[in-house]
Amino acid sequence: VTYQTALRTVFRMQIHAEVAPGCCPGWQKRSPRDLSCAKPVCSEPCEHGGQCVRPDLCLCTDGFTGYRCHLDIDECTGRNSCQQRCTNVHGSYQCTCQAGFRLADDKYTCDLCLNCTQEFQDLQEKLQTLEESSRQNETFADMKRQLENLTDTRKQEYKLEHIQQQECVTTTFHLPQAELKSSLKTAVSQYEAARRDLETAGASTEPSPSTDPYELDHHKMPLDRLASLSEQISILEERMADCKSTLIDVSTCRLTMQLL
């Protein structure tokens, strides 16, 4: 005979009734498994980092108060650590100093500071203004000196250019003036020769032989020729005087030469 063991799993539903006590108003469980109601409930959330410690009561951080930490504490109304002045800020306060003092490193006491006074600052601003004006005056003086130097340089350049122009014009008129003198000498010699021929013709009826075409006897040379030579000599003398007194244009001297 063979025996065999068989196992089976059987589930049976059974209702277990247990009475769980509830939490009082303003309290609740920290988790569903907790049996005690140790967590307070605040109907309005706490502000500025406050924590709910009692029903509708918050524990506030420094500088704030109120049931939900929504009010700022004015630390300057009562006793404070400031040596001179107290300034209230949001959630805290700051110490300040009177004129002529400066806040120390501990942020509470004040040290004497002469350069912090308003009078000293006004004097310092005036001093800076005077220094800027002095620098501007020095700049203007430098610019004026540079302008004067530039003006003097320009004057020297103008004088040099004027001298060079005079030298150039003098060199240009040197040759025409020499030619003018030579022409004047030739005209004078011709005039004297013609006058001698005229005097000789008046003393003798015979013509004097001559190879010079300008030396004509009284039969061939009229008296108006002498007048023309005399007029040309006068013109040449006037032109020579003009060339000596003023530096005339080259074309004028050339025109004078062409009149001969």
C-alpha cells in the first residue's frame, strides 16, 4: 500500500473589530501608524521661517512676532547694542553713526572720523575742482605755447619763401637788365654819331664817306630820325629806373627790349 501526502492552502476571512481613539481638535498623528496625536495643527501657515508648536501658534525666528510670525519687531524702540544710532530693517536692525564718526568693525560702536564730516567733504570737492582747473589752465597754456611756436614757425617760413622769391626774381631780371643797359649804350652812341654827322653836314657840303648805315649825311638822314633816337633813349632810361626801384615782371622788360 502506498501513501501520498498532499498539501493545500486555505484562506478564511475573519473580521476583527478594534476601537481606535481619535485626535483632539488642533492635533493630528505624525503618521497613520502612530497611536498618539503629537503633531499640532495651525490653521494659517507660519511666516518668515516660523514653526507650528501649538494649535494656531507659531514659534518665530529673531526679529518677528505674532501668532503666525507675520509682524516685524522694531528693535530700536527698546534697548539695543548700538552706541549712537539704531536703524530698524526688515527682521533686524543696523547701527549707524553721527556725522564725523565711522562705524567700527564690530558693527555696533563708532570711531572718530574727521574726513567723514560734511565740511571736510565740501573742502575736498573744492580742492579737486581747483586741481582740475589748474590742469586745464596748464593744458591751455601748453596749447597757447604750441600755437605761438607754430605761428612763429609759419612767419619764418613765409619770410624764407619771400626771400627765395626775391632771389629768384632778381636772378630772373639780371639778364634782361644787362641787355637793357647794352641797348641803352648802343642807342646813346648812335644818337651821338648822328648828331656829329648832322654838325659835319652843316659845316661842309660834301658828304663824308661812311660804312655805318646809321651815319647818314644831310641828304639821306632826316631830322626826325634824331628825334626818334632821343625819344627811345628817354624811354630806356625810364625803364631802367623802374627795374632798379621795383622788381617788375619779366614780360615788361622784354617788351621794352622789343621797342628797340
